[in-house]
Amino acid sequence: MFNRWHTKVADSPLQKPRTEFKSQIICVDNGDKDSHTFVDGCDDIEIALEGKYLACRDGGSSNKSRERWRTAKANRVVLASIFLYVCFLFLGNSLPKLNGKFDGSQQSGSSDSSKLTHGERYKILQSPDGWETLSYGGIRRHFNCKAHAHDQSKPLHSQEEWQFIREKYNGVVDDRVKFDDPMPPTLGYTLRDQSPPPFFAKFSPGKGRGVFASRDIKKGELVHDGNRSASQFSDGMAWRRFVFSLPREMACDIAEWSWTQSLSVQGRLEALVDLNIAAFFNTGGEMKSNVNPKVPTSLKFYATRDIKKGSELLYDYNLYETNWEKVGL
């Protein structure tokens, strides 16, 4: 944009007679700190005016001045491009480290679970002030669970880690629950006939941990029974106590694995979590899911089509109502 200034050329110490100018309107490009001031109708003059250059639009001096201006502008564009490129490289290397800060949360630990030492993995952080009233989202931000959820290097849990989590559940949630299934949580639980469910845990490309068919599964076959697997919470406070009794990585796991569901048509919404490899079920949405409950109040998953051995088992998360406020979170 050009602003129009009315000025007296006679104010300049390098002026030519005023009659040589066709116009006394001076145009200044305010968008450029080193902009030139042009006067229509002058012949071959270049006048210093208020720290800027007054250059003609016509004549040799005008062309030279304009060329110098264009060269200076091109140089600034090159320098700006180099600066932006350096910034891009810096940000590219720094974003993974700053991810927790962008999430508006506390950086409570490394996002790379595989690099944690045994002591770091089991280190329990001090609960923040007001933890008793933190929402589900607030708790995830406190533990920086967004970075944890995006970390595809999270390892499968060992027997020791599952045992630690279960002992904490008994200690702060419900000591009446007996985790006495002979099947180790690394294999799931006893589904029927002293056998584990027909799936095993391993890494899923692009999703992290998942569960996969350990054999061919027929359409309509029972694949998972949450009644034998899921642990419940009486209210939101019980869930909070459990999460804040755990190390950061495990707390984020519980937040990631937990879901809300009504277990009967008229029943209230419950918070539940699997404390074995059934927690690793990923979602396939409406189109890619191959196991699902027959009704939204059921914890039993049936194969919706024939499933080949080695295929990932997926169910539709949207079949269950997710509402943390209704369970006190």
C-alpha cells in the first residue's frame, strides 16, 4: 500500500528547482523499512529525505536507484528464506521433545517407555494439589498421557508389571477381587476348558500394542469374555486413587485402557478396565472391526466373520458410550 504525503521539495538540501517537478505528491511504501520515496516528473535526482531515498521514476538515476532497491529486497528474501529453513530444522528436531509442553501438561517422564530403567518405571510421582477433583482429561494432562499414547515403542507388559498393577488395584480399589486365575495375564485369562482366549499380544503396525488371533476363528465364535476379565470401579474417586497410586507410564496405560459402559439396559454407566492383555484391543471402527458384542451392554465379543490365524482382532469403540462425567470424572 502507498500512503500519500504532501511535502515541500524545497525542504531538501539537494533539491532542483521546484518547477521541474510535475507533482509534489510523494509516495512511500510503508511495508518496506528501506523503501524508496518516488516523485513523479523529476529527471535525474536522488535526494536524502528523513533517512530515506527520494528517487525519480524516470531517468537514469531512477533506474539505478530502483535496481539497488530491488537487489536489496532480493537479498532480504534470500536471508529470510535461510532463516526460515534453519528454524524449520530446529523445530523438526525439537518437536518430539516439546510435545508434552504443547499438550499443556507436566512432563512427568520420558515418552519412550523402552528407555526407562526399572527404577524409573516403578517411580510413583507425588499427587498434585486438588487431585481429588481432577477430571479424566486433567489427569491425562498431568501425566502427559498424550505423548505416551503416541509412543509406538511402548513394550508389552511383563508378568511382574501386571502383578504390580493388580496389587495396587487390590490395595486402593477393592481388596475383595481375587486375581487367582491360573492363566498368567501375559496370556490373558481362562476363557474355557482351562485354555486362554484365542488371541495373543504383539505389536500392530502403526498402532502399537494389539491382540491377534492365535488360530483360525469361525464367525459367531466367542472370542473374549469381559465378565472374566474386566475390573470395575465403584465411582470416579476409586479410579483416581488407583491411577495416582501408579507410576506415570502405568497410570497412562490405565487411562488409555479404561472405558465406560452400562452393563444393563437401565443400569448406570460404569468405569472398567482389563488388567491383562485383553486391554490391548484396538478399534477397527464400523468397517474394519471383526469382533463385537451382540448388544452394547454385553462384555462378550463374538467374531462377526471368519478370522484367519495371525489377523489382528478389532472391535468398534463407538459401540460403548464414553462419558467420564457420568462416572464422576
